[in-house]
Amino acid sequence: MSNISAPHFHDEEKAYEYVEERLWPNGAVCPHCGGVDRVGKLKGKTTRTGLWKCYQCRKPFTVKIGTIFEDSKVPMHKWLQAMYLVAGSKKGISSNQLHRILGVTLKTAWFMSHRIREAMRDADMDIFGDEGGDVQADETYIGQKKGKVRARGIGHKMRVVSLLDKRTGKVRSIDANSMAKDEVANIVRENVSREATLVTDEAVFYRAVGREYQGHKTVFHGIGNYVNRGSTTNDIEGFFSIFKRGMRGVYQFCSEKHLHRYLAEFDFRYSNRSALGIEDTERADNLLRGVVGKRLTYETASARA
């Protein structure tokens, strides 16, 4: 996706062709029976755009089946515009702004945003630090938990644990409702290879679990120490800075049940950022490839997945 004036952003047939080329790189595949040999594109004045037929199972299909686009009445070219805008907005883009730019209702823009966030979710969940090197771990607090009264301290806030693989530059954030010591340790164990060197601040959550790793380096922010033998938590704190600026300045409010989707959005953009050599075109295409197998209905978007 080179720029917003490209043909597939404005022409429905071009949009379908663009999506088909990326989701079916080896040719059309029937989502009903998996057939690839006896499939053909249907053409005609009354035939809807992007319609194919499998002559093996005799069923029609489009590239939308089994993706976040399924059952959506929003034109494909508007989906591509929305994905390009969300992928390229460092601190996010609100549903209100998408509603104005795309000319869809606010409710539709909200639902599109959540479907796109679902496509941004990391389905592979690879282990961080499996080839050694530093993995930074840190926690942050944001917003307000449901049913909690705003007060001093952090007891009323939602909690997030994030991990950053220094070798790959990728980040992963986990919605952690309770900041119990064992819970944070289990998050680290499940996501970080024992061959890695864990890099954290002085928080008590990491003391015991740190001994299970190849190494554990601690920086003591309380006494002004930010580097330990060449290792630091500055990268993960930089990610938190972008995340909080986006949540407070763009989205302004996030309920607890949707926090995991916003985390997936910020994780995706950070893990596909320009500093890693990934520009807007490639980032948007990476997002497009993530739409398969992540269909999201309005009911599930409105409730915790």
C-alpha cells in the first residue's frame, strides 16, 4: 500500500484484487472444501465484485470468508483505507476520525476499529529471547478498573505487563488485572526463553523469577541508575510512553474489557515500526495478512474475548 491515492483505495474491483494477491499468493483457495484446481472467478454485470465459484463443492465464495471482513457490508476499498490509517498512525486514530474520513457511521467505524485490532493480534506468540540476548520486562498502570473509585495510588488503575525482545525489537503486552508477584512471574515464564537475559527495574515481582534465566540485570531507578552493564529498560519505557500518549490523547477512554485489543494495536505498530525498516506500505500489508482466521462478530466485540 504505497499511498492513500493508490487505485485499490478507491476502486472496489482493484481492492478485491489487491487483497486476493496477498491472501492467496498461490491462487484462489475455496474456503469450503480447500479446493484450488477447479475454481473460477465469476464475471458479469449482475455478479457481485470478487465472487468465485468452486466447481468441486459447487459453492460460491469470496476472499472475505474466514477473515475480519466476513459479513461486513463496508466496501473493501474502505476497509483498506481504514487499515492503512490505523497501521500508519503512531498513536492511533479514533473511531470519530475514521467515521469522518471514511463516511461511515460512528458505530461502523467503532466496529471496524475493533476488527482491525483483532487482525493486529499476534497469533503465533513466539517465545522471546529464544536465541539469547536481552528481554526487557516492565509494568505500567493506566485508566480505571470497573467498579473502582479513583483514589491516590495505583489500586484503581488497570495493569499491564510488557516484554520487549531487544534482538528482534518486538514487544508483547499482557493485560494483568492483578499485580500479584506470582502472576507477573508466570507471565515472564510463559513468554521468555530461559536462554535470555532478563532486564528489569527493581520491582519485587522479578526477583525470584530472574534467577531462572541465563542472567538477570536490574536497574535501580530509585537511585538514578538506568544502565546495568550495557543493559537498560529504556526501550520498554519508550513503548509505554507512546502507548500512554495514544490512550490519553487519542482514545481518552478504554474499558477494561477492551484493553487487550488496544494493547494488540500498540504492540503491532511498535513491532512493525520504521526503526526496524518497516514503513507504511509493508506495515499495512503485514496487517492485511493478519486478517485470516480472526473473524469478530459485533457480540464478541462488545464483550471480553
